[in-house]
Amino acid sequence: MNQLEWSDALSLDLPLMDDTHREFVDLLAVVASAPDDTLLQHWQALVDHTDDHFGREDRWMQDTRFSSSNCHTMQHKVVLQVMREGAVRGATGDLAVVRQMASELAIWFPQHAQSMDAALALHLRRVGYDPETGAVASPDALPQGEIHGCGGSTCSDTAEEALAA
């Protein structure tokens, strides 16, 4: 099984995000080492944490004009749905699928954190967003409109229109 440990490579210099990510890594480690008789209880704690974790990041994106259709939010929805399906399958006795999902999350999470979350953290710092209060210190730095796609130039509305032409 793939194991994930917290490291400086996962730190994004946004304390509330880093704390939440550290908790995710810790909960995932508990799942990875849980005996069968407590696996589902620990998996559910991870699912609950992830629901809150993703919901918080999605709110931050909405507060700073990332639209709900962006790739980051969509990835959150898909991963959380798969985790919930794992809980259902685990409840039927299929603990192997839960263990496999935990192993896959250990691979997925660093990539997600170092790409999508890193870009979000940079954006939040750029606009002076306070994740605790929702206040934006530099509203003039907010994008004019909502950011669609992943927010990058290769999958923005303009890029999609250009590809369609």
C-alpha cells in the first residue's frame, strides 16, 4: 500500500490550508494502518474531514471568483463521491476496495496539492484573502469575472472557444 507522510513539499505557505492538508495526511495514515475491525470508522472520519476540507476550499474559490465549474472544484466532487462509494462498498464487507482507495489517495493527494492547491494558495495570497474571515484585502486584484476551466490559459473559456473555431 502506498503511504503518504507530511513533508515540506506539501506545504503551501497558507496556514489554514496547510493545517487541513496535514490533518488529511494524518487521517489517511490512520486508515492505512487500521485493522479491519476499525477500518470503516477511520475511513468515515477521513470522508467527513475531506467533505469539510473540500467544501472550505470550494468556498474560498467562490469568494475569489473561481466559478463552481472549474477543474479544481470538479475534482473535489469526483474524489469525494468515490470516497463515499468506498464507504458504501466497505459497509458490504469489501474492505479491499477501501484499502485500495486509501492507497490511490496517497498517490493523488500530493499531485493535487502541488498543482491545483498550490495555484489556489498563490491566488488567495495575491488577492489578500483571509481564509478565516473571508475578507479580501486587495479587491482590485480579483479577476474581473469568474475563472472557468482550471483557471489556466489552456483551458479557459477563451482557449475552449479558440479550439472550437
